Amino acid sequence: MRYLDEPDVVRAALSPLRRRMLELLREPLSASGLAEAMSAPRQRVNYHLKELEKAGLVELVEERQRRGFTERVFRASHDRLLVDPGVVGSAFAAIQDDYAAEHLVDVAASTVREVARMQAAADEAGQRLLTFTIESEVRFAEPGDLHRFAEALTDAVRRAVEAFDAPDGRPYRLIAGAHPSPRTPTHEGGTDV
């Protein structure tokens, strides 16, 4: 197990694509083998593999000659990663935008799976599954407002969690995400932005 307490290393491992790569690299693979297993372009996989190598999350296990070039074979440097909770907030705040949508979809999909399974089990047991949902829409005047809003919301959630968290209580998972509202048809036949 590797303990991650450096924000840059945590950011390197957090995107769903890189987490999937690390999962596959529990067994040694080359960039082309990894690209094939992920059905992803080799150049994209190569880029992310180099970033994981720079962060020390993968290690070179073999170099072999293949048709006039050297193929490098990697594996994850550790079976499991443990992230220091203190760096999670700063790491998430700095994740690049091109990973944010992937991460939101991944979290939303996990939520659907988890809640559906728990709801089915509760129905079978004749019990009620206690959940709550907060849904709202906010309009940002400038792109930077989104980041300031996320920081303010993170701080508010942190304070609420600190106020209500009971060590012996039943754990609840809290998820907050935001995405642009989809365009909706107007009465005149156009679309609202």
C-alpha cells in the first residue's frame, strides 16, 4: 500500500481514466496492451502512463525489442493507494476541467448503482430507505464564479459535517456535483442556452 499525502501525486491518480489504468496495471502491460484493454487511443494512454510514471505510481518492469522499437512494460507500483484526507480538498479543487466531467459521471453512476441496490434490499425487507436530495440551479456571471462557488459550498459542507458527524452513527454518503443545465426547447421552437 502507498500512502499519498502530496497533492500533485493525488491529482495524478484521481481521474477515472488513470484509476482504471492503475487497476489494469496490477498485471504488467505495455502502452499498446493497455490501450487495447481500455479501447482507447494509444497516444492518449501513453500520455497518461508517462504522468503516472512521473508521479511514481507505475514502475518499469521490462523493456523488450519489438519491430524496430523498444516496448516498455509497466505495472502499478502498489496494489492499493491510501489518500491522506487532508489533501483531498486541495487535490479536487485543482483537477483539470477535462477530468471533471468524467469524474462527475463516474460518481453519478456509482450513486445510481448503490442506491438502486439498497432500495431493492429495503423493499425486499419491507423497510424504507432514508435518503435526501437537494437540487437547485444557479447562474454564474463569470467562469471564475463556479470555482468560488465550489469553494464556498465545500466550506459549508465541511462545517455541516463537523457539526453532525457522530463516530458511532450510521454513515451516509454525501455527493455534490454541478453541470451545465441542458438546453431546453422554447415555445417558439428554438432552444434556451
